[in-house]
Amino acid sequence: MRVQVAIIGAGPSGLLLGALLHKAGVDAVIVEQRSADYVLGRIRAGVLEKVTVDLLQEAGVADRLLAEGLVHDGIELSFGGARHRIDFEALTGKHVTVYGQTEVTRDLMHAREAACLQTIYEAADVAPHGFDGTHPTVTYRKDGVAHTIACDFIAGCDGYHGISRASVPPASLKTYERIYPFGWLGVLSDTPPVSPELIYSNHERGFALCSMRSMTRSRYYVQCSLDDKVEAWSDDAFWDELRRRLDRAAAETLVTGPSIEKSIAPLGSFVAEPMRFGRLLLAGDAAHRVPPTGAKGLNLATADVGYLARALAEHYAERSDAGLDTYSQRCLRRIWRAERFSWWFTGLMHRFPETGEFGRKMQAAELDYLVNSTAASTALAENYVGLPLEG
Ligand SMILES: Cc1cc2nc3c(=O)[nH]c(=O)nc-3n(C[C@H](O)[C@H](O)[C@H](O)COP(=O)(O)OP(=O)(O)OC[C@H]3O[C@@H](n4cnc5c(N)ncnc54)[C@H](O)[C@@H]3O)c2cc1C
């Protein structure tokens, strides 16, 4: 098989890149190690910045998102027993859209199917080769048969544990990492959200987040120990713990129900520099990770893909490599800003046992400043709603 671009990974990065390249007349194939159902079964992000909504519109896959997505003009911060609203619309004139990553993935998959674009699911031993030269290939096995895809470029959209970054010689890569000493225990339930907007709670028992996917499906999280096991958390134990970490009004109105998904996610910050190695370009979680507190993971991934799709389209349509040459630098500027915001917001909202009572007092003072200073609230709002794509 020969294509212009071979994409490794059919998560949101790979699928969106495939859709944008198709619009630009660039021919691409996606190779994914899991089945389509497995990819759709992963419950992850839910808050979309404008940049993500715009790119999905550009790709022609935003009809359902625009009809069903929930526009959120702000969030609430809960601490000291009370809630304080950060009004994005008033502070920045912008908003975010709540629409599950699973739904984004589903819409992209359907559009790909309708356009008869090829995705090879359940591909084993996927590997990129020859990206230092001019004739890269991607090899894989399907049903025991070995295959080779010849291409001009390889897009490594295969997430944090993927093969693309792992195939780069270590000497060509610089990585930065921070692992947090706790995780998030998340529950998805078919219950109405406790409040129309997200509640971020700083509590002495630990952080809690009340989020949602729709007006009938809620997503809740509590900070947990890295030693916790999902099996040890009954639904009742989860709801009790969540209630304890909310203000009284929220705790009293919380509607509980059986969990339809329950999982523990570790929290980490990670960046790999650069993001281009000859004809291999990394995008999304393959190159970086953020703790989910700032809701940046998916949005950073789509922004990378926005730059990459433009750069590849420019390469073919205008015979210019300017976009490819500046790809890494453009993405990394945005990534480090999101890393900083996610690190700061995580530090402000979580319980860090090692910082003790002094650390708690510092958090309380900063939260007080944050909700009483227009400049500080605006900085939070600007970072949360996100930046437009440059250029
Ligand atoms: C548990 C969890 C919870 C999260 N919650 C949030 C949140 O609340 N908010 C937020 O903004 N972000 C969240 N994120 C981050 C967000 O989901 C990611 O940033 C986003 O999925 C990145 O998309 P991606 O396509 O780059 O990577 P992924 O979604 O990881 O997709 C990569 C794809 O590549 C495939 N793949 C991997 N290895 C190979 C291989 N060798 N060959 C072929 N295919 C391969 C994988 O199967 C997968 O389908 C969360 C992430 C996790 C793991």
C-alpha cells in the first residue's frame, strides 16, 4: 500500500488528522492496534475549547456537537464550605463546550466510514521505519499476515504509551516529567449533574470535581491514593466520599445512581521535545500529557493536529515546508503554557500531604485572592477557555 500520510493511532488525534487531511485532498490511512469498540469504550475528556470545536467544524464533523454540546460560560470553585463562580463570558467573552471525547471519537469514526476512508483496526506489531530518510514505511501484522505501508510522512498519534515516540533514538529526544503522588477515582453515572456548571472543590479530605457529559449523564471524580483499587470502592462509598467534599447545598442535591464506569487515573505532566524527527511527526498524548485538572489534554491534542494538518496540506499544495519546519516550535509554545496552567491548577486544588498545614493555608489564601481579584480570575478564565491557533 502507498499513501501520502500513514497515521498511527485512531484516538481523537489520529481521527481528526485523518478528517482534516481528507478535506485538504491529502491521502492518509490510519493504523490502530485496538478494535473500534475498545477505542469508543474509553471514558476520558469532556470539556472542549473553541479551538477544538472550530477544528471539528472545519473537518465537517461538528453537527451533533453543535446540536447537543452544552455551552458553559463559567465554572465554580468550592472551598471553605462555599462556592464562587468564575464567569468566563464576562471576563473573556468566551466559553467552553461540554461534549464527551467518546462522542467526538464516534462522530469522527462515522464520518470516516461514510467517506470510505481506511482505518485498519486490530493491527499488531505496528512500527514506523526509515523516517530519517525520504522513504518511510509503517509495518504491521493483521490476522497473522505482515503488511507494509509506504508513505511520505508518518504521524505518530498513538498516545502516551505508543510506539512512535518509543521508536525515536533516545539521544534525539529530551523529556520532562512530573508524577503526582495521587490519582483521580472517576465515576460515570446516568444521573442529572448536581449543578449546571462544573464544580472544582478544594477540600481538606482532597480534591473533587463534579463534571458531566450531558444533562442526564454525570462524571464525578475524587482525589484518591495511588494505592487505591477500583474494586475496593463500592458505589455507595464513592458517593459518600464525594458528598463529604462538596458544599452543603451541593451535597444535599446530589442525585446518585449506579456507576456505569469506574476507574482510577494516575496524574502526570510530561513533555517530549522536539515533536518532529525527519518524516515522523508526533501529535497529542504521544508527545505530552497534562494532569486533567485544567481540561487541556484533548484540546492540546486537537491543536497539534490543527497545525500538523495545515503544514502537510501546505507541503502538498504549495510545495512549502515552512509549516513542517516550525511545527514543533509552534506546538511546544502552546503545550508549555497549558502544562503551566494544569500544574498550577492541580497544585491549587489538591491535597498534598507533604506540604502540611502551611500548604493548606497557602491554598486558602490563593483561592481567596483568586475569587476576589478580577486580574487573577481573568487569568484563570483565559487559560481555561484556551488560546486560538496562531497563524
Ligand atoms: C484515564 C484518562 C482520563 C483522561 N481525562 C481527561 C479529562 O478529563 N480531560 C482532558 O482534557 N483530558 C483527559 N485525558 C486526556 C485525553 O483523553 C487525551 O489527551 C486524549 O485522548 C489524547 O488523544 P490522542 O489521540 O493523542 O491519544 P489517545 O486517546 O491515547 O489515542 C491514541 C491511540 O493510539 C492507539 N495506539 C497506541 N499504541 C499504538 C500502537 N503501537 N499502534 C497502533 N495504535 C496504537 C491507542 O489504542 C489509541 O487508540 C484523559 C486521559 C486518560 C488516559
